[in-house]
Amino acid sequence: MPRCDHCGSHVSDRFARVFADEHGDLNACPDCSANAGIAEVSRDRAGTGD
């Protein structure tokens, strides 16, 4: 089962497919980020924010 690279929490395979970056890194999850901003937090933590 995939894990969040930031906090280590388990996430579903579906969640990982949707929110992982192009390298397969999952920089945010519902346990360590507000649900409404997961994509934004993930981009910020990965250093690819616009």
C-alpha cells in the first residue's frame, strides 16, 4: 500500500495515482494536509509551485 512521502501515512492506490507527481512522489495526504488543498500543498512541498 502506498504511503505519503511527507508523513508516512498509508493512502489508497487510487489516491496515489491521482496526487503523486511525475516521479511517483506523494508529498501530501489527507492526514497531513487540508483536504481542499492537497494538490497545492503537494506542489509546494515538491518545489514545483507556480
